[in-house]
Amino acid sequence: MPRLWEGWRVIEFGVLSISLLVGTAQGLVLALMLWRVATNRAANRWLALLIVAVAALITPYIIGFAGFYDRWPWLSFTPLSYTLAFGPLLWLYATTLCGRPPERAWPHLLPVVVQFAADALVFPFPLVTKDWWDTVAHAPIIAPALRVVTFISLAVYGRMAWRCWADYRRWLGENVTDAVDFDPDWIRNFLLALGLVGLVWLGFFIANVRDPTRNYFDQFWLYVIFSGLVIYLGVEGWRHAGMRYPVPADAVEEAVPAGRDWAALGARFEAEIEAKDLWRDPDLTAASLARALGTNSNYLARAFNEGLGANFNAVINRRRVRQVQAWLADPADTRAILTMAMDAGFRSKASFNRAFAEFAGMTPTQARASQARLKS
């Protein structure tokens, strides 16, 4: 028994290890919660796996600062580094959440299988063999190469995910009138956070290359940042886990005749929208409007964008705001502003306030106060 106690004396969770453990543990709990969410199941599970992968990267430092490697040196080469999964997982999360998942995800994760094998195949060997391999191959060649490939992967997949977000945001503006309710700012913030952490990580990597004497204690603040990233991804991912984003339909390319007068077509469509009060439909989308006008989405988008100089969202919401302004100017109309907004076709207070400020140049409350001053 005394000998057992003697062996355990080197295991001590101090400030360094506990600081990393607290954030990582919270992130893993949130990852488990994300995994169980039914809405956006596939996207949430990609995010959960990303959180787990980042937590795995931190784990050797949690147990290292606590003395595990001193007590059990055979733990070296435990396969806990899955950094080549970071890029594909962030891209898979973004594309899946935006309704554009790839047909096959597994080819993008093949590099992380190689990374896992680089440690897993060495792990069972005796410590002497591990130390030799670390000296001749792993530390000078394999580990730096994997880190460089990780940075490249993050840059490539991050760019792809950013483009996906930008395309989806543009699609929302051109196809739904309440785009503000689904504005995927979380995806943008998620990518910016990962990009910032990636730059800090690259800085530490360059510092280590320039000064090989740096040890894992010099890496502590980097992994504090990773721990914060785990919490951020978990908390914000959970906040947005139940958001049902509209799914883009596959665009059908229609042949467009040369010399089409888009301005005339746009004016004709706008006149029909006005005559039939189509703008008052709260469920109106570009696709449903195209059907009501007897055209297709491609023609409608060209007529609005090129003919009227505004996308679908702007054309419809501008008309709705104009109607609310007319109601506010009517002294006999005492309805609440939000009631007017709903009657004009808006589905939420957020989308109404955003549209009103954009097209009227003031808030709805300011508009009502202005009308009250004119009446007095």
C-alpha cells in the first residue's frame, strides 16, 4: 500500500491541468447534448465531433501537467491528435446546416485516419522503441509535417465553408422575405473564431520551429485558448442547435433568350404583385411567387435584380413597409405597429424592424411619433 501511494504522489491536478480540464469537460458535455438534438441532427453531430477532436488535442496537456506521463511514460503516442479532422468537420457542419451537404463525407476524413495510424501503430511498442522513433522520425519529420498539413487543411476547408455561408446568405436574400430571422451569422462567427485560433496556433508553431528548446509548458496559453474555443463552440452551437434554416432548392438553369428587356419584365411582375396583393402573403417565397406569376425562379431573379435593381427580399419588403407607412399616416388607424406589420405580411418583429429601418430610414416607433407630431 505505501508503494502504491508512493507511485501516485506524482499525480497532481494543479492550476495548469485544472484550468484546461474545466473548459474541456464543459465542452464535452455540450458536445453530448448536441449529439442528442433531433433538429439539424447531422449538422449538430459534425459540430459535436469537432468539439471532441479539439478536446482530444488538449487532453495530453491536461494529463501531462498533472504528471501522468511521468508516472506512466508508456502513455506516449496515445492517439489523441485528430487535427486533420478540424477542417473537414467545420466545412461539413457549415454545408450541412446550410442545406448543402456533400454526397459523401468519408473521403474528406481519410487524412485523419492516416494521422491516427501515425500514433496508433507506434503506441504498442516498448518505450525504448518509441523514444528511438520519436528521435529519428516523429519529432523532426512526421509531427511538423502533420501540423503543416493541418494548417493547409484549415485554410482550404475554411475558405470553402466561408463561400458556402456567403452563398447561403445571398440565397436567403433572394428567396425569402424574412431572411433576417434565419441570418446565419453564427456560421460566420464560428468560422472567424476558428480562423483566429488557427492564426494563434500558427504563431506558436513558428515560435517552436525557431526555438526547438521550447517545451509543453510554453504551450500552456495556446491550450487555454483551445479550451475557450471548445466552450464557445459548445455554447453557441447549442444556442443555434434547434434553428430550422430554409433549405435551398436545386436551381434549374433555364435558357434565357438574348435581348430580353428585364426592366419591362420586372415592371410587369411588380404590377401583378401589386394588383393581386401577393406581397401580403407571409409565406411568400421566390419559388411560390414565380409560380403565381406563371414564370420560373431564374426569370424572376433576373427581372428583379437586373430589371428593378433589387432582389426578391427587397422588392417585397419595400412594398410591405410602404403599406405600413400608409397605415401609420392614417389618423383613424389605431392598430398596434406589430399588428400592422403582421397584416402587411411580415412574420416576425425582427424582420419587420430590419426592413422598416432599411426602407423608411427610421424605426417604426420613430415613424409613429413623427406622425403624431404632424397631427398635433
